[in-house]
Amino acid sequence: MVAAAAAAVAARANGGDALRAYMRANPLKTAVYLTLAVFGIYLVQVVIRALATSLRRWRMLRLVPGPRGGVCGSLGLMSTKGDARLRKMREVTRTYGGESGMCRLWLGPTSRAVVLCSRPELFRSVLSDRSGAWEIFERRGLKLLTGTGLLTSRGAHWKKQRGRISPAFEFAKLKAMLGTMAGATDTLVDHLRDQAAKGEGGAAPTVDATKLVQAVTIAVISSTAFGLDINPLKDPDHAVLKMLKRAFSGETISVVSSSNTANLLGLPMWMVPSMRRVKRDVAELRAVLRASIERRLHEEGGDGGDDSKGGEGDEGKAKDLLGLLLAARDEETGERMTTEEVMDEVMTFFLAGQDTTATLVDWMLRNFVDNPEWCARVVAEIDAHVTPRGRQPVYEDLASLEVLDMCMRETLRRESPVPLLGRVATRDVELGGFQLPAGTVVLTAPWLVHHNPDVWGADCDAFDPARFGRDAGGAKKHDYSFMPFSSGMRRCIGANLAMLEAKVMVIRLLQAFEVRGDASKPPTEADVGIVRRPESVWVKFVPRTD
């Protein structure tokens, strides 16, 4: 036995000598083999950690009620288009969420999942959190359009920018833009009158209001955010307008929505089709806007926007959003925004401003066509308070238009232009009695709470502005039962601007026209992307003769 052991030791020694000899004779191969071995060990560790994390996430999330979904999970539901997806979300939340108002949806065969929330108290827990437990869901596709503006930035950068920009949206400064809003709408009024005069037998033609309303909002936001005089109705071939339309086209928004979905599924951006074209179009537009911003800085005596400090009263001299942004300063350091930061914000305001306002006006027109009795009440109210009839409204007029405000708020509730809001848990967190692991995506869905019969009643799908009457208390059911512009710290900074512009536009249109539907046209369908917008709203704008 001793001899056998000695032989084994000798064999191992000879083997070791042979290995050392091979390594000395083949240093390159040895290095490659060692590298592969180290990489293999590292890869195994990564896989083990990923599997352990995935298993832990699965064990925690499976306790949240929701459909099993099979191999593909709920990918079919998440890929459904338009309002059908929102209705399916409401159905599964009702079926599985029960009293909790929470429903888990698996995204394929992995542990990736989203949690839908449909109760106001859950919204409060997530959106009003100040402990850092929740952060906005990163939308990489949206960053292509807006850079690191308020819509996409997070953490300290968002907090700094919010503090700088908030003063630009004070009511006193928004009032100065009212004339621009009314003037752009008057261009549309003249355009519609010309169309009516040219119609067969003097009859007003049926038009798709969405394109016309968008022309007005583009004119307003181009002037207020970019400092550019662009009017699609007067000059449809404007070079910058063409760039704007390419950069913010429906196809681009579709690509952005697809990239956000890819991000949710953990897929790389290069898998999203047409991404290269979007990057090219956005880069072209940003180059033009950068030149415009720098020209404005030069005209106003700036130094190019790089951490410049201005004198007192700069904000008081500003007449538009661009001027207010250029004058805005950090509360602690007094530093202004750089040119790139300003450009990120004006791109954000263009996307959010023109899209949200246009969508709100489109839905209001659709609701007025479908509910002529409410439209008649709004017209009577406008005629009674904005006198002499036909003059442009001033800011003080708006406070007296209670019925118009009720119709606008009911439109925001029923149509929910921003239907879904994504948040991500930055650490393990408790929500609604369930423990959610770090990295869980929660969809606080305004559309779901706005269409929750437990909150708004069995007729929650109906258009009834009386919900927001002075005595109804509709908006006071719960702090988070009505949140068309989000809520909490990240409530849309431009909400008041959007509502102001929408009111001015509706007032000017109803002062000049009766709005009627056309039964021969198809019903309005919704397109749900970054916002929930109508694909078309067919309206006859009949000049008033009363």
C-alpha cells in the first residue's frame, strides 16, 4: 500500500512537471485558457446570482394576486392596442385585485412583472413618497426626444431643474402668454370661416379637428418655448416646422413607445426598429434649436448659457417660456442653465405642451359633439361673461366660467390623456399589504382610478360634468382620485399652462361656431402611446348667426 501511494505521488509530480513544461512552451495558449477559465467562473457566478435574484423576486411577486398567464405571461395584454389594453387592465385588476386594488402581470416566462394599481390610496403611497423608495420608470426612448428634461430626469438633477423652472410657471407669468394663445386660435377661426364660405351651398365641411387643433398648439408652443414664429396654417412649408413634424411624428412616437416597452422587458435599444432614423431626425432639430437659443442669448446679452449669471429682474423682462428658462437660476448657487439644459426643457415642453393640450381640446370637442346639451350650457356661459360677445378673453374672465371648467375636468377624468404612470421600487418596499422586491415596476394608472366604479360610481364611463359641480365634491372624493396630470412631487409642471391654453382655444372656437357631428363618419377611436389621444375627431364648424 505504501508503494502504491508513493507511485501516485510520483505520478502527480510528473504530471505537474508536464503541465509546467507545457505552459512554458505555450505561453499564449496558456494565457487564453486561463482567461477563459476565469471568465467562465465569473459567468457562472453571474448566472447563479441572477437566478437567485430572479427566484427571490418570483417568490415575492407570486404572492401579489394576478393571472398565471402561461409561458408568455401577460405579454398579450401589454401589447394590445388602444383602449382595449386599458379595458383589459381594468378587467384583470377587478378580477384578481379585489379589495387590494393591485394586480401582478408576468412579462414572459421570467420573474419580470409589473404591478397595476387602481386605488387612490395606493397612488398616494407611491407618488407622494419622499423617502426615495420610488423613482420614475426610466424611459430611454423618450430621452431621445427630450434629453434629460423634467419628464425623464431623476434624482438630484430633476430636483435642481424643478427648482429652477417652477417660477416660470407661476400664474402671473402664464397670463402674459394668453394673447399668443388667443391669436393662434384666431388664425384657426379665420381658416374655418374660409372653409365654410367655400363649402357647397355655403355648408360647413366636416373636418378632422385633431390636425387643426394641433396646428394651433404647435404655433403657441413654438412661440413660447422656442421663440420661433411658426404657424402651420399660414406657412405649412416652414423648414423648422417640417423638422418638428419629423422629430415628433406619429411614427416617432410609436418608436418611442416601443422602446419603452423594450426597456420594460429588459431588451436592448438596438432591437427597436427605426431607432437610427429617430436619432437622426432629433439631432437635426436640436442643431437648429441650439442655434436659436444661442441667438436669443446673444440678443439679450447672455454669454452662451454656460453657467452664466444675470442681473436682477431678468425673469420680469421675459415674455415667453424660453425667456423665463434663460433667466431661471439655481436657488442656491444663482447659476443659470446651460444651453443643453435649456434645449432639453424646451423639447420637453414641445412634446408635453402641444401634445397634452391638443389632446385635451380634441376630447372636449368630441364630448361637446356627443353631448350638445352641455355644449349649449358652455356657450351660454361664455356669451354671458365674455362681453362684448366675440372679444378675446382675458385672464380674469376664466374664473367665472364654471361650466366650462366642469366640462374640462370631466374630460380630463373620462379621457385621461396620460393613462399610465410608471414607477420603480429602488429597494424592497411594502405596498398595499404586499412586499415588493427592488426593481419592481408599478403602474399607477390614472385611467384605472378614473374609471373605477368604487370611486366614481357605476356610471364612471359616462360623460357627466355635474360630478365637478360646486356641490358635488367630485374632485374631493380622495386626493388621488382625480389626477390627470399625475400628482405628488412629479405633478406635471405645465398643467396650469395646458388648461389655460385649452380654455382659451375652446372659448374662441365656441364664440365663432356651433360644433356638430357627422353621422357618416366612423366613431372616434383612441390611440394609447405616450398620451391617450383620439385618432380623429370629425366636426362641422358651423359659423354662428345668432
